[in-house]
Amino acid sequence: MKSKIELVRSAIDLTKVGEALNKAKINLKTLIENGYDYESQEVKDALNECMHLSAQWTMLEEYHLALKSKIAKK
């Protein structure tokens, strides 16, 4: 039972980070569409946020899939 609760919590975390990543991508796209220079601090900050959230999402996804696999083996 504890593993299933942990799996649900990891899915919630994954969803939250996924939503934040989508917002960050939209923000980056908006900056570019509004004519900000690729070398501007705003664009660099937005890109760094996307990269950070993407790495976090990948880590959480791997953890979630490992939990799912562990539960399936029981």
C-alpha cells in the first residue's frame, strides 16, 4: 500500500513539473516571438528555466517508472 501511495505522489509531482515546464516553454517562445535577442538576459533566463525543469522532469519520470516497475513485480 505504501508503494502505491508513493507512486501516486510521484505522478502528482511529475504532473506539476510538467505543467511548469510547459509554462516555461511558452514563456521562452513568447520572448522570441516578441523580438527579444537570443543573447538577452531574459531569453537566457527563460532557457535556463526550461533546461532545469526538463532535467527535473526526466529525473522524476525515471523515479516514477522505477516505482511502477517495482510495484508490478510484487
